[in-house]
Amino acid sequence: MKRVCAGLMVFVAAALPSYAGLVAWWDFSDGTYRARAGALDGVAVGTVSVVDVTDSAVPFEKALRTAASGNNENYLNIGNIGSLGIYSNSFTLSYWVKASQATVDAGSGEVWESYSGSSASGYEGIQSVLRKSSQSNAGKLYTVVAENGTTSTKLLNHGILTNDQWHWIVIRYDGATDELKYFEDGVHVVYRDEIRIATLATQLERDARLGDGFGGLIADVRIYDTALSFSTDDFGAVISGELSEVPLKPEPPAPPPPAKLVGHWDFSDGAYDDLVGSNEGDPRGIYSIVPSGNEYFANAIEIGPTRNIDYFNVGTLENLNIGTNSFTVSYWVKHAAFTNVNGYVNTFESKQGGMGITTVLRASNISNPNRAYTTMESLDGTDGLLNGGTVADGAWHWIVIRYDGETDTADYFEDGHLYDTETGIFSLTDGLRKVFIGNGLDGQMGDIRIYNGALSYTLDGTGDVVGGQLATVTENWGVEYAVCPSDYQLYPRDRATDTAVVQISGAVSNGAVSSVLLRVFRDDVLSSTATQSLVFVDGAAPFAFDTTIAAETNNYDFEILLSKDGQENLVRRVEDVVAGDVFVIQGQSNADARLYDGSASENESPFIRTFGMNSDVAEVTETTRKWFLAKGDGSRGIPGGVGQWGLRMARLLVDEYQVPVAILNGAHGGRPIDFFQRNDAMAKDLNTNYGRLLYRAQAAGVADAIRSILWYQGESDQGDGDVHETGFVALYTDWKEDYPSVERFYIHQVRVGCGVDKNDVDLRDRQRCLPDTYPDMTVMSTTGVNGHEGCHYFYETGYKEIGNHIAALVAVDLYGSANTANVTAPNVDYVYFSKPTCDEITVVVRKPEDLLTFDAAASADFLLEGSPVAVTNGVIGANNTMVLSLDGDASGATGLSYTGHSYDGAWVTNAAGVGLLTFYNVPVRKGDSDNDGLADEWEAHFFGDAMGASPNEDSDSDGQSNLQEYIAGCDPTSSNSFFSARLSSDCVLGWNEVSGRVYSVYWTSNLLGGFQCLESNIPWTGSGFVDAAHHAEPLGFYRVEVQLQ
């Protein structure tokens, strides 16, 4: 048998094996007993330690040492290995072992034990024991196997383990062949036949132990839930297969990334923004931004004296990946003399359910006044108390809390001095939820920073910080930005290039800084870098970068770094910047479109944004100068709110055209038209609704790039149609001045309910007619939309449908969509009596190509003005006209109105569900002024004048006179429009039916013999004629005649 000495083996660096099956691995490389693979962390019992391995020939650098003793005293418990799914199936156990003569002399230490039982109950499991010098086969590693409760055991043969050398041991069980094989130092050790066992299944609840009383070293312990493949040479040495890869030395683990500034609030721009992350500050209670008087930062937040009322909430920190890992918190604090009756205030609080961190300042009326105490409590209830020094009244103090997850050590610094260190905090996971700054402080805080790592530091002999990363935190970088983007900002795109330019510029006053570096990331992948060397003139060095970004559904991040002494220092990070289109929504509560029944959150997208907040309060408008991801369930008083149908519209546009969208919503419920007017003396008057919206648009940098304004208002103007129209035209005129880029104005015609009377249609009709005077306006109906609760809308069948309708219209007008059919709201063109008896009216719409549907019950919403006659029925006629049946002669009527109704019900809609616009007192045409047999309304429609056509003339040269075309209901100006009939194979005769006409059908078998009338006066709604009598005739001819009814 060939023996291979481990000391002669050569190992090369390699990546970890890629095959599956490694379910547990302890390599002790981090100095702990934690599992590198799997979830079974080791638990030390007795005298156990991790030691360094200096032998470069072996594939590990740490090993486990247990003290030599009797059983059950010193070992590492690695847990229930039955949970790994081995024993009942195949498995491979691999480990390294090193013994000395002293180890052999001490005797019978167990290297591996997952073995239990007695001679009475039977044994089960595996045990590897080093034979002591007083026993036969001294120095051999004996592996004993007992299967499933038998009283007999089987022995795997071994060679002698050479003292003071590493040996690689493998035990491999193949459940398919029922074979147990043993390997030492890469050689298959064979003695007679392989050991065959039936099963080790009953070992499922047995804990395994490493080094029980062993006294030697054990390393790189691995368990696979498969029998690793292998092949050997003639001497049994493993030369290939999965097993040959196990001892390859893995690449050293990558060093942890450097600590990154993930949250920074310095209030330099007068706002509460996070300069490097997305945890935007949310001040509560009494607060303000004030000059700091501190050389390291210009501004601070001043916070009131009431705990749990006055504080600065900087949001949730889970996404910063701190708590379970390392972190550093740095901030400055200044307080007046304490009078707090509670005895203390929290300067930094990130605690939930008793877990997390709290730094308190003790008040002057209790023991240890003005001392800063920091408590850190982990999941298991472990408390650490970090004691600080005296934080004097009226002066700025720099506080740092640093936690190193690798060494489980927490440090506390005040004013650059290390005051206290605690170990054993273990984990702060789940405790770091929200962070409250200055809870009831009655003082100021500034330059608040959070890093996702433990900043390095060096100390002098007195404990003061003199070097490392921590020493650079108080560096006054002296950067003033002239132009810089914000998190979530949307830049209006140049539609010619489909891009936008992001400008970043400013000046640096710190003379030690040599250059400015800009890094640009696209979806977290570095896409470009730019560096500018600084030239200082009069103590300042300017810099400027222009970056072009595409209008696409991808986010761009920007990092600004300053180079000093060869080290690049991140001073600002801006995230999730996009380019796209901007819209404004304005009006009453149905423009606000908050949640009444059902949320619109399904439409939220990282590529729909808004700026500022729709608020009645000037101060809120002025201070909420930041971008948000849009929310849909309302707008007024809701950070990020744009309203339900606005969000729905935006989502459809973003998904279809892959261009981000921003919406500014300024709506306010229950307000008349004069509430929305501009103060012409001061357009940005923050005491006006108009001024607050304009302020937001200009602060966002989009006022000159608004593509459309969408309006839904008028309920509060019911009965004052003239006031509403005059007010809206004034508003429209001001909009065109302050938002010069608007391409189209969309007006939602209000509907019955919310104060709008069913029979008072004047205001709504004025809205309908606005585009006739102002061609850049379009009116959208709200009739046909169900889910109406009498004033507002449910989401699913209400605001969602409004969003669908307006998105389709915007897509055609602004994005060039080819889906133009049934997009605009059906709108009346003219109305005329279809019969000389004046008991039928035909309504002609402006887009006869759109397909209309008339629910019969909708006839109740049509009113004849000036006549008691009622509309009894309605149907869709030729060219998508509406034909209304009346219950009498309505010749005295002044006009026809369509009112619509509230709630759900019957509607007139087009094929897309867009409802007919309501209208008021549209005149009903009647008569034949020139007595030429052609109705006035027909002549006016086709020839532009009630007496513009000659009845005998063939205006379109199609062989039919104008009178014949009129009687047939055809277009006299199109040669493609003429009266015709068609016959199917089963003798169903059809023709192009027109309202107000009747038809007669004739048949003959011989054109020379005359025609027989089969049926006369067939109404135009009769859907043709079926000739059952002549179906079997071999030959026949039909004639269809049409005449006015």
C-alpha cells in the first residue's frame, strides 16, 4: 500500500469547489467556532481554543485545539448533524488531524464522535479514536462503525498517524452501493472487503463532537450530503473526481469593504435631506434650522424640550445593513442648562422592543449631571453601558459611537477622546429600526453621520484620536454647491435627443484638497468617472461637471469625492436620478383623488416621482423642497402624493414608453374657481394655492418643462357657469405665461353629484365647448365611469378608469400613439328631427368613426328643453348616430340636453368605455327652407349651408343625384357612399340602413316579367329581410327600395 506523507503534499490556490453537497464546514478562519457553510455553529465545552497554523503546505490557517482529558470534558459540540440530511442517505466526512507523542501517550482521545448506545441497547454511529501508546496499534486512528442499534461494531482500517504532521481523513458512505470507504492522506485504505452497512438512519438526533479529550489539533472539518466521486491509481491514491478537489487551498476571503457613509444630515441647504442616502429627515414638534456657529458645519437643527414630541426622525436604517454588522455613528450636540423633569434626554435613539442603542444626556438635577451615557442592548438581552465625560452646557461636543462586529466591540468617543469600550454586545439586529435625533433635547444637533462600518482610528497615549478614518470625520471639506441634483430628482428630457443634462458645480475652500472626482452609476453599475484638478484663487477652487443621462427606466447615482493626500473621500452621494416628462394635476377633490375605497398602490413605480408636498401651509411648501417616489392615495398633505388617477395615468405611460414621469398635484377639495387664481402682483404668493404650486414647480426646476396640465374642478361652481368659465379662462391665460411649455390642457367635465344638479347642465356645457375657442384644450368626460359614490370614486371601477381614459388620450396627443380610435370623449355635433312628424331626433357626433353603445335606460338622461315631450328610447343608427324616439311631437322644443347621472347606471359610451359628454340645449334642426326636398340639416352638414345643394345634381359623380343620396341616407360628397344591397347564401337580404327611412323588398325570377313585392315599409331597425319562400329557386332577382319614413 502506498503511503503519502501530508508534509510532502503541495497545494495550490483555487476557488471553492462549485459542486453541490457541502452542507457543513468549520474552518475556524475567523477565530470563532461559527460554521463557514451551513447553520451549525460550534459550541465549546471545557478547554477549547482556536490556534494559528503556520504550515503553508496545508490548505488552512487556523485549527481547533481541545485539552487532553477523559470523555465528555473538553470538546466542540457541532450540533445535530442528522439535520443535514446525511446517514439515511450518502455522505462524505472530511477533516484534518495532527497529533503529538504527548497526545498518543495521553491516550484514547476522540477526534470525531457521533456515536451512542450500549451493549444492552446496541450501538449506532461513527467514532474515530486515536490509540494511545499503551494499547496495541498505538498511534493508529481507529474508526468504529455501528449500524442501526446492533451490538457488534465494524472497524475501518487505518495507518499510523505520524506524530507532529497533518493528516487528511475522509470517511465516505455510498447509499446506492451500501459501502463505507476510508481514506488517509488521499489514499484509499483497503483491508479485505469494504465495510457494508444497512443504514445509520437512527443517528438523526445525535449531536456530533470534535476532539473530545483529544489534546491534538483538528482543522477544516467538512460534511457533504453526497458520496463524493473519485478515481484512484494502481496504488489507491486519489487522482481525480470531486474528492480530489477537497484539499485544494481556497482563495483567502475578500477583505470587508471599507466603511461607507450611508447617511448624512448637515442642513447646509436649509433642508432636512440625507446628503448621501435615501433616509430623508422628518422633523417633529418644535424644530428649526439655525446657523451653527461651528467651524466644521454651517447649520444645525434646533429641537424643542418635550420628549417624544420634539425630535428629528431620520427614518429606517434596515436598508443601511448595519446592526448585525459594523457601524459608526457621529454627530455634534449643544444644549442649554437642563431643566428636564424626566432627568435625561436622548440625543441618539435607535431602539425597539428594548433592543438597540440609546445615548442619553443626564440632566443637571440628577446624579452625574451632564454626563453622556450610551446603552447598547442585543437580542439576547445583553446590556452594554458606555460611560462618557461631562458634556458642558452651551458648547458644541462631538459624539461618536463605533461598533465592530468582527471583534464584538463597542467604543464611545467624546470630542475626539475614547472614553469607554465594551465587548460582548453580540448583535443589535432588529433593534436598529428608526433613528430619533435629539428627542426632547432643547438644544442643537449638527453634522449627523452614519457609516456602515467601524471607522479605523489610532490614539495617542492619552486616548485622543490622532489618526485613521475617524480623524477625517471632522475634516472641514469646505464644499459649497452652486448646482447639485437631489435624490429621486427627475430632469425634464430634451425630446429631440431623449436625454437630459445633470449639472454639478460649486467651489472648494479646503486648500489641502487637490482634485474633485465625480462617479456616475447606472443601476448601481459604474458607468463613467470624471476628475477635475483644483486651482485655488482667493481661497476657493471652482469645479463643474455636466453628465448626460438617458430618458429611460434606469436610475442614475452620483458620487462626489475629494482627493486629499492621495486618499479619495466621499462627501456627497445622490441616488436614483432620472430624466423624463412632467405633468401638473389641479382642481378639487376629484383631482386630489385620495383613497375612498381601494388603494392605487399597485401603480407605484420607482420611475414615477413628485416634488415637494401639496399643502395649505406656506412654511410646509417652502421647507419641503425635495423629490419623492410618487404615492397614489391622495395628494394634499401626503408626502409623495399625486392622487389615484394621476398615478394610474403615469404608470401606464411609463410602462408603455419606458420614460419616467413626474406629477405635481396642487388640488384642494371643495373650492370654487376663484380659490385657484393667481395673485398677479406676486405669482409665487405662498398664501395662494396658485403660488404654492408655482413655487414647487420652479423649485423643482420643471416650470418651463411641463408637458400638460390636467384639470378636474367645477363642482363648487354649480349654478355659476359664467363665473366658472371666466375664471378658468383667466387661469388658463396665467398658466400659459408661467408654464410656457404646456402642449395641451385637459379638462375633466364634472358630473352629477357633489353639488352638481342633474338638470343644470350649463356649466358642464361651457366646459364641453371650451376647445371650440381654445384649440390646445381637450375635454374628457367622466360619464360612463362607474364606481361613483355620489361625489367621489372607488378606485377599481372609478379613478382607475379615469386614469385609463386620460392616459390613452395623452398617449395619442403627446407620445404619438397610433391607437386613436375611441380615445376622445363622444361629443355632440348637431341634432335634427329625423321625421316630419317631429317625434324622432337623430344626434350626430363629431367623430362618427368611433363605435358607440347606447344602453336603452340612458334615454332617461336626455331632456327636450322647452317641451313636455319625453325621450322614450334610444338606439345607435347609421354612422354611429343616436336615434331618439319621442312620445309626441316635439316641434316646439328649443333644444336637446344630455345630463348624465351620479352613481352607476346606464350610459352612452364608445368602445373604450369613454362616456358621452353632457350637453345643454343644442338646437334641433328642422324644415326645408328652399323646398328642394333636401332637409336643411342634411344640406348644412354636407355642403355647409342649409340651401347649399341642388337635388338633381350628382355632386360626387357616382350616378346618384343628391336627392337620391339624401333619401338613401348616403354621403353626397363621396363616390364611395351609395345605396347598395347584399344577399347571403341562405337568402338573407341586407342593406345599409339609415334612421328615418323605410324599405321595401321585391323579387322576380325573370327581369322581363316584372317584380313581386315581398314586403314593404320595413323599418330601418328591422335588420334586413329573410326570404324563406324562394330559398329553393334556382334563379331569382331582388330589388330594394328606400323612402323617407
